Amino acid sequence: MEWDEEGMARRMLLAGGAGFAALACFPAALAQVPRTGIKGLIGNASDGALDKLAQPGAFYADMAVRILLPGATGKLASKLFGMGDKLGLTTNLTRSLNDAGGKAAGEAKPVFRAAIDNLRWSDAPALVSKQDGATRYLQSSAGGVLHTKVSPLIGSALETVGAYRQLDQLSKGNALMAQAGLTRDGLTKSVTEQALKGIFHYMASEEAALRKNPAALLKGIF
């Protein structure tokens, strides 16, 4: 009898996909999934999100994750941004913030991988029952740690792209800037929060796509 390697591989793939589908139907069965499998899933989602957002202009191009200046939607904005591009607040500086977010995303893989490795995935049954369960669990369980670790990356990126320099120029003689949180520290905090929100947004989409692809999942779970 001739050995059918292709047929055997196909049957193993189908069996593995069926096994994961069963886990998705029974959250309590999460304990049967190796920790490396869950970490592989969310690690790949993290890498995919960061790679996409690290592309030049990615943050700015997507309105769902575009990074805005602090106070850009409140009443104070009408006073700050009333002169529009004459102040440079709605164009150059905003683009610089998004460039900084992209630069930080390109350097954040080790930070996210470390946070993922330190999580106890067995404590979160929702990981299996929700398409973005692992992403949301990472966000809620390690969001503070990630903020602390990513903030210096954002600060360095803001310096590199010239955002701090532009901010200092705009702040001269404008007391409203500080009230809107437009200080160096305030800007770093705001951009870090918005960048992380955008990264998690992309991670959720990446995770959902990976869960629909049994072949990709098998690499990390079996």
C-alpha cells in the first residue's frame, strides 16, 4: 500500500481544526490548550498589528486609530485651533504625533512579547469564547505595564520626529496650551494612550483573523 503523505497531512489538519473548534464551544476546556498555544496566538496577533502600524503613515491614514492632539475635540479646541494651519496645530504637529506612534510601534515587539509571556492565560475562559478574547485580556491585565514600557519609546520618537520642538515653538506666549495638556509630559501621556488604543484595535482584528485560520493556529497550539 502506497503511503499518502499529502492525505495524512490533510487529515491531521482537519482533526486539529476540529479540536480547536470544540474548544471554542466550551470555554472550560481552555485548560487543555497548552500555554504556548495561547501565547503563540496573541503573540502573532501582536506582531501583525505592530508591523502594520509601523508602516509609514499608517496611524495617520486610518481614522479609527489616528492620534490627535490633547483637547482636540473640546471647547478649548476652538480657541487653540481657530487659526487652523497658521498655528500648525492641525497639520504638521498632528502628523508628527502619528509618525511617532508608528516609530514606537516598530520598536515595541519585545515589550508586548514580554507582557504576553508573563500572563496567566488559564485564568481567562473568555480567551476561547470571544474572537478577540486574548487581546482584551492582555489589555485589561497588562495595560498598565505596557503603558509604562511603551511611554519611553513614544517620548524618544516624539523627540526624533521633532514633535517636542514644534510644541515648544507653539507654546511660546500661549497659556491655553498648558491648559489643554499640551506640555511635553502631557503630550507623551496622550500619545502613548492613543497609540496603545490603536495597537489593541489592530490586535483584535489580527486575533479574529487568526482564529478563523486553523492552519495558522495549529502552528502554535499543536
